[in-house]
Amino acid sequence: MAKNISFTIRYWKQNGPKDAGHFEERVMKDIPDDTSFLEMLDILNEQLINDGKEPFTFDHDCREGICGMCSLYINGTPHGKTERGATTCQLYMRRFKDGETITVEPWRSAAFPVIKDCMVDRSAFDKIQAAGGYTTIRTGQAQDANAILIPKEDADEAMDCATCIGCGACVAACKNGSAMLFVSSKVSQLALLPQGKPEAAKRAKAMVAKMDELGFGNCTNTRACEAVCPKNETIANIARLNRHFIKAKLAD
Amino acid sequence: MWLTKSSIGKKVVMSVTGIALILFLTFHAAMNVVALFSGDAYNEICELLGANWYAIVATMGLAALAVIHIVFAFLLTFENRKARGQSKYAVTARPEKVEWASQNMLVLGIIIFLGLLLHLFNFWYNMMFAEIVGTMGAYSPSDGFAWIQETFSNPVFVVLYVIWIVAIWFHLSHGFWSAIQTLGWSGKTWFCRWKIIGLVYVTLLMAAFLIVVLAFAFKCAPSLC
Ligand code: HEM
Ligand code: SF4
Ligand code: FES
């Protein structure tokens, strides 16, 4: 049985990247605790619109934890606190206490400028992907699935890396604004498979160069990223990227 | 040059200089432990490491490592502050997994640097430097054993050295596995192993330094009895 909770929501308003931004507050009354966090924000926006105020802007799309668009920094944790990690859209109000103040902020990182309120520009991730996160293959008839044998462990590991949805929580959590967990997951998902191996060195160099160019920080292995990743990516991926990158540079 | 331009390259420089400094500390700790048992044996090592050309070359190499490590530490920290951006979170929660030391490496490093200056003033200035310029303090430059006794008879120095040793322990409790991770010699299985190996190694290493300081502070080293 759902029970109702009341709380104060303190949310970030900011008019574009240059604006200083500020918090606004609203008391939310009798919200059923099986409401999702984003549904709760929909209710907030209904109320704001009814009051003739500007609604609160935030990113979202699939609302089922697979697209990586939702991005809110809730009570000091990217995507809010859940047991095994989940995206903001998979966070439910039962995680909060009656009477609590809930603070909602955007991803704060120089490489992710605010577009409006809590919606940030994460196109830097797309640029890193475009720099090398693919394989160059001849298109045409699909090959027989068994033509290339792939050990089960490698396939599983590659799949785990591929579950990174590019949400940017790792960057938001990192005191260095580093994108290494994202980049290493995207490099790993291809480098672990035979189809990705021929271009592994080139890919690692190109994606790291793009990451540096776009102003992401230097990883100092604090592990804040893996603690908040909704897809449980680990810094073993970062070690793998370091290994590939160093090997590639030494071979040059 | 990728070692100075790319983020991973800069980290490799940090890692390699850091590991070299750990190896130096290992040698230094082994040497100190000798002083626990015999003043004569210790002074013989001091004699060997006096103002000989090889000791001076090694000292200069060591200084270069330290300078590179410190310069890159400030460079990386500066770049990371910039990447983090101007706007600060109003509320932050540190996840359990995140070690305190890992987020305070620069602060710990600065404490280590200050300790290093004190240490150079206490020993190097009175020993190798005195021998090079030919001055003479209260004791002979190669009488390291006397300099140890002299330094740790002062409780202020004892307290400062203990703080220094604790700061190095914290720095390396993160630094050891971090250096290995940076070089890519880690993974799902080896991460935990390196972490434990690092903690055990660094704890033994810093315990060796601590015991020598305390043994001379409380005048209970076997070599004094
Ligand atoms: C006893 C002397 C020292 C030793 C043995 C030592 C060792 C290490 C090691 C092994 C690392 C890990 C490298 C990595 O993560 O790849 C490290 C990182 C670091 N050290 Fe030191 N260090 C010493 C002194 C200093 C000093 C004097 C400073 C600064 C004033 C400093 C600042 C830093 C910083 C900021 C990091 C983190 C950088 C990063 O991980 O990117 N260290 N150190
Ligand atoms: S590594 Fe995790 S936190 Fe980072 S972008 Fe991918 S899914 Fe999000
Ligand atoms: S909205 Fe798609 S992952 Fe949350």
C-alpha cells in the first residue's frame, strides 16, 4: 500500500550557461510514495503552471532507465540514492522521508554547460563517441552469427561495458570532472570483441584526445564515478583504457 | 609529447615518479632500522652515503623525481579544478567507497612537502650539505647516529615527524594502488589484491619509520642500551 508523504522540494533555476542561477522552493503535499521522482516533478510543474509560474526544466526521455537522458543531482548524489544504482527516472518517492527537504541540482561540470535549470548540454559525450567509438566495417549482407567465435566471458564483459547509457553521472560525481568511466566503457565495449580489436589502439588514442580537448579533467582514481553509475560500470574499465592507451603510445 | 599533453600521460608521470619515491622510502626505511641496533653500523652507511659523487648524483636524481611529482601534482589539480567548473554543489554526499585520502592527495602532498623541508634542515643540511661546503655543526657530518639522537631529543620534532609519517601513510594508502591502476595493471580481480598489498606494504613501511622515531624519542632503542 502506498502511503502519502509531504516534503519541501528545493530546485535549481538557471537561465542559460551565463546566468548565476538560484534555488526555488515549494512544499509538496500528500504525494503517494509509489510516484516516481520524475512524476513528482510533473506534479510540481502542473502546480507551477496553475499558479502562472514558469515550470521547472529537466531532461528525460524513456523513463525506463535505458536512454540516459534523465540527469538530476538529488540530495548530493547523481540520480539520487538507490540500492544497486538506478537512473533518476527509476527513483521512487518511497526513498524519501516525510517532512524532508529534497535538493535538486543539475550536473555541475565545466564540460556540461547548463541549457536551462537542470537540463545540461551533454553533447561533449557525442563528440567523444564520434571521435572513434565505432568500427569501420563494410556494410552489406550480415555475416553468419557463428562466423566469428567469441568467448562467453568476453561477450559478457563487452555487454556489461555496453550498458553504459552515457548519462554523465560519473562526470557529475567526479571532483575532477573526469569522463574516464564513460570513455573507458565505450572503448572497452568494442576493444573486447574481435570486430573492435583491429582499431583498438587508434580508437583509444582518438577518444582520449577528444576527451582532453573538450576540457574533462584528469582521473585520480577516487572511485566516485563507479559509486554512482546506474549501470554499475567499474574502474576495471579505466585500467583497461589506460593499458590500451599506454601500449598504443609506446608503439608509436 | 604524450607524457605531458594527454591526461593519461600526465598521470603516468605521477605514477612512475610516485612508485620511484616509494622505492626510495623502502631503501631509507631499511637504512633507518639499522640505527635501532647499532650506531657504528649506521654511521658506516652514513659514511658510504656522504658527499661521494654517486651519493650526490643519486640525491640529485631523487630531487628531480620529487620536483616532477610536485609540479605535475599542481598542474593536474589546477586542470581538474578548471574542469569541475565555477558552480559548486549545494549538497554533496561522499559515497562509502570513496576513500578520504583519494580526494585530498594535494593537501596530504603539501604536508609531506613541509615535512620534507624540516627533514632536510634537520639532517641533510647538517650532513651531506655540511660535508660539501666543509662546515661543521655540533656533530661530525658523518655521525648520523648523533644527529638522530639530537633531533629526537626534542619533543616538538618528534610530534612533527609523527604527523609527517601519518600524512605519508594516508597519501600512499591511496597512492599505491592508484599508481598501479594508472599504469593499467589492474582489473576486476587484481584491484582488491593491489589494494590489500598496498595497504600491508605501506603500513609496514611507515611503521618502520615510526618505530625508529619513537625508539629514539623514548631512548629505548637497543643500540642505546
Ligand atoms: C614521500 C613522498 C611522496 C610519495 C612516495 C608519493 C607517492 C605518490 C603516489 C604513488 C601517487 C599515485 C600516483 C597515481 O595516482 O598514479 C601519488 C599521487 C599524488 N601525489 Fe604524491 N608522493 C609523495 C609526495 C608528494 C608531494 C610532496 C606532493 C605535492 C605537494 C604530492 C602530491 C600528489 C598528488 C596531488 C597526487 C594525486 C595525483 C593524481 O592521482 O593524479 N605527492 N603520490
Ligand atoms: S559510465 Fe555509468 S555514470 Fe558514466 S555515463 Fe555511463 S552509465 Fe552514466
Ligand atoms: S529517462 Fe531514459 S534513462 Fe531515465
